[in-house]
Amino acid sequence: MRTAEEYRNDLLKLKANIYIGGRKVKRDDPRLSGGINVISKTFELAEHPDFKELTTRSHLSGKKINRFTHINQSADDLMAKQLMTRKLCRVVGGCIQRCMGCDAINALSIATFAADMENGSDYNKRFLEYLKEFQKRDLTAACAQTDVKGDRSKRPHEQKDPDMYVRVVEKRSDGIIVRGAKNCITMSAIADEIIVIPTRAMTPNDVDYSVAFSIPADTDGVKIISRASSLRAPKDLDMPQAEIGDDEGFIVFDDVFVPWDRVFLCGENMYATLAAHLFALFHRHSYTGCKPATTDVVMGFAALIADYNGVYNKSNIRDKLVDLAAVAELVFAAGIASAINGTKTPAGTFLPNEIYANIGRRHAGLNYYHELELLAEVAGGLPAALPFAEDFLNPETRPYVEKYIKRRADVPPESVYRCLYGISNILCSSFGGVLAVAGVHGGGSPVMEDIAIWRSYDFEEKKKIAKYLTGIKE
């Protein structure tokens, strides 16, 4: 397994193909440091006794590996991944980011196997060889799924501009050439690899778009336009929250060559559809770990500022905190139910139960802005009007800030300021806004979960219950 330092050094070896603020930059650009710090935790804590879920044994080699490179083999694996994700997300105060690649390799392990069983192809063999290297090198990967889509009323092959979905423009003896773009791609500027999978169901007319592959993140023709963001705090405030950040990329594939050994689907529209569906399923199960952690953070700040304000035991505060606890634990419970009720696929990969995973993710997405509303109600208006940290640290103004920010007599004013500062980062910063939108749309917005639940849930069985209870005969 790699160390965090090795991960950082490997990023620096990649060619400069990142664009931020109108300039091409390398991965040592300070604006990317927040996201790199987040992913580094997945390496730093791998041997920590409190994070034993972060490592496991490869089903291929039997060697110890980072769980983010693992193919789930059982319900226990899924629950360990879920718990690992929640614990890590608490450490970084939000998205751990690395689950993208983990969920992509699990989806491809099933889709490539299914394609080979029907077509006699060798996609799964290629994938397993890639997976061996992925595990051996302890790689990180961004999953590039979301196409730019163009006219949403039209399918890929119906678009006026055919590049609105990533497509194969040429097949050669040594590989394929792809063109198009993906957007809203987490950690694309700070990952070793980019794994590309389809974004939607593909018809027989969409075979050029039915493609899945993986490439190094600095492959020729790949251009990553990054929206890097991080929390604000001067170094003198010494706040762990200020060390974290996020990277959301707009990835352009400008006639990119992909060798055949890294092509995992090419033209099989049915299995391209399966890959898209499976990634969403695995990723929504991951959300049943990360979203409870995000609620834990919101809940923690709400409880702490209520305590400092001297109103922690008031009934209106109690009701809000219980509301937050109910959201966090119901989402987490749905993930456990999804794991326990999952199934072993013919590929050997253990699949989460679709109903519970989607219900958990849906509940999280529908409640995220409600959680922020509860935090705002408990904290009051000061997070939006809090003096800047530089003014708190300024010897001339600090005495005034400390005097008038005072709450309970036994709580130091600096503790009150730090708590409000953390709440301000969540509610009032640009990074907080990014996390809020991701809380709703990451892994699929609630309407996508509605579609998945409608497709999979047995409503006919419920009709039979009503008929039985009222004596209606078939």
C-alpha cells in the first residue's frame, strides 16, 4: 500500500493538464491542496488501529490492500466499507472523495463479466489484469460518469452535436479514440486514474456511446477544467477544518487514445446500461456512509453552539437535534439493510440491495437543506456576520470580539468564536455551497432514486395485501 507522501509525489509526476482560473497548472497548485489533504487521509489512516476497516485482503492476490481498491465479496465487506466511509468523512468534515473509483471498479467487475458470458468477449480478463495493478499500486481513480448531455430531451445519438456524450470516434488495431466531455466529476484533478463509464441507459442506436475504459489522468488529449474549493481560515487559527477542500472537474476528452487492454466495454449497449446502473447503485450505498457523517458534523456544531449559548436542554433545541439524529441513523440503517439483503453475483462481487440503497440515498438528499436550515435556526444570524479571523487575531480588535461574543461564563470566548467560524464555513462559504448541492445531487438527485425505487419495488405485492384484506377476488 502507498503512503500519503507517495501519493502526493506520484501526482507531481503527472503532466500539467489542469486548468484553474484561466491558467494551466500542475497538481502542486495550492488551490488543489485541500482535496489532496482529504484523499491523503485514506493513506495516512490505513494502519491506524481506529480505522481497521480501511484495509482488507484482496480476493485476487490474498495480500493486504486498501479497501478503496477492493471488490466487495460479502455483506460484511459492504458494511465495513460503509462504516469506513462514515468514520473517514467525520475526520475531513465531508466527502472523502475516494469512493468514486471504488464504486466504479465494483460496477465494472460485474458488467464486464456479464458481457463476456453472453458475447464470449474478454473484457473481464482485461479488467481483472487492470484491477491487479490498481490494487498493487494502491491507485486512486475519479469515476467520470456524468456526460454534459446537451439537449436533455434527446438521446445520445439524437444530439445535434454528437459529442454531448463521450463516444468512440475511431477503432484501431491497438485501441480506440474517444471524444466528448464529462462534468461534475469529483477528484478528477487529484486522482491517478480516470475511469469512464456511461451515464444512462443506452439503446442499440447508441453503440458509439456504449463505452467504458480507464486511462491515466494526464493522458494526451485529456483536459481537466477544475473548480477547486476549500474552507477559509488563516494558519494562525490552526483549525483542522481549514485543511480540507474539494475538486470538481469538467473533463474534456479531445480525441484521446485508449489502448485495448484498458477498454472494458465498447459497443455493448446492454452492458453499458448495466455498468451505469451498477455504479449508481454502489455509489448510493457509499452515500449511506458519507451522508450520515455529514449530518454528524452538522449535528455536532448545532449541539455545541446550543451548549455554549446555554440553551442545550431547551425543548425546541432538543427537537431539532433529534430530527438530525433520526436522519443520520435512518440513512445509515438503510445502508446496513442494503448490505444484509444484498446478493452474490455470478462475477463473485457482492451487490447491495437496490431498494434500501436508493431509499437511504433519497432520504439523505431530501433532507440535506433541511439539516442546514436546522443548523441556521440553532446558530442564529452571527455565522453570516462573524468578524473575519484576521480581525479576531488582531491585537487591536480581538479584545472587543472576545468581550461581545461571550456566552456562558465558563466557556472561553475563543471556543465560541471557533464554533461559530466552523458553522460559518458550513452555511456561508463557497465550499459550503458546493457541499450543499452535492448533498442533493451527488450520486443521483432524489428523482433518480425515485425512478430506481419505482422500477424495482414490488407494488403489485402491496396491491394483493389490499385485495386480501377487503375480499377482492382475482
